[in-house]
Amino acid sequence: MFEPPVQRLIDELARLPGIGRKSAQRLAFHILNADEADAERLANAVLDMRRQVRLCSRCFNVAAGAECTICLDSRRDTTVLCVVERAQDIVVMERTHEFSGRYHVLGGSISPIAGIGPDQLHFRELLARIEPEGVAEVIAATNPTVEGDATALYVARVLKPLGVKVTRLASGLPVGGDLDYADEVTLGRALVGRQEL
């Protein structure tokens, strides 16, 4: 329907999460009509991110170096670890200004239907952090979904025998929702009112 370069960009944009065909077309034509310098800045930003950003060797958050800024921050409480499914969940948690510990990104949630078990996630690395970092409490901040609940229960099952207190975010988050759709007040209250599993 469109010229091949335009169609190719539309197809690539439509592969992004939350972008449908019509949104992809609008974005493609916006880029087409933008100044060449603006389009080049966008392309360079994408390429720079892909080349310079990696996963933190400690917590699996996004990092520009070997470790992320949160892991490198000596002011953070090393005895409390917040376990999240995805790196973008850290940004949501940080916006609450209620948590001053460190994080651990699992890289997803347990989902037998999708063939994702504990071995496909960063559980071994989580266990390896407990004793050396002196972790006393782990907050299971997984999404309030069936998979998120199963993941939180698994976290509790493997860490409680080690003498680690395992808590879960309190209610207030919508069941079946994702953390990145929660507002800061609701998420802040859920974090403050977390309960032990």
C-alpha cells in the first residue's frame, strides 16, 4: 500500500508493544515529515541505547556500566531487597519514594503454560545474593496476577528456610493489572502496607 521504506518502518513500529497498525502509521508519517535532524536523533538514540545499555551484573536492572546506579549507591539499605518481574517495574517503585533498599529483577514470572519455570528466571542469582549482602527481608513486588502470585509464593518457599523475612505488596493494586499502570499513591500505600507471606 505504501512505498516500501515507509511500509517497512510501519511494520517495525507495529511490532512494538502497545502500538497497533494505525499508531504505527501515524508515527511513521510523523517521522517522515519531521526534520532530518530530528529523525536522525531518534535513530541515534535507539542505536546508542542498544549499544551502551546492558543488564546490571548484580540485580539485572538496566545499566550503562557493569552495575546499575542503584546497586552502586552506598546509601541504599542492603538488608532489604525488592524482587520485581521486569526492570521497568523498578522505575515505578522508585516513584513512590517509599523504598530505599535494593532490587532484583527476575526477568519475568513463573508461567507453566508459557513454559517458564524458576530455571528460566534469575532465581539462582537471587539466592546467591542473600548471604553475602546480608539480606534480611525480601519484598515480592510481582504483579497481582496468577503468574505474579505464583512467583511470589515461590520466592517465599525458597527464602523462608534461609531465615529471610518475605513480604508481599499489600492490597490496593488491581488484580490482573501491571505495576506500570498503577499510580504512585496506590503503589506507595501498597508498599508501606506490605504483609509477610
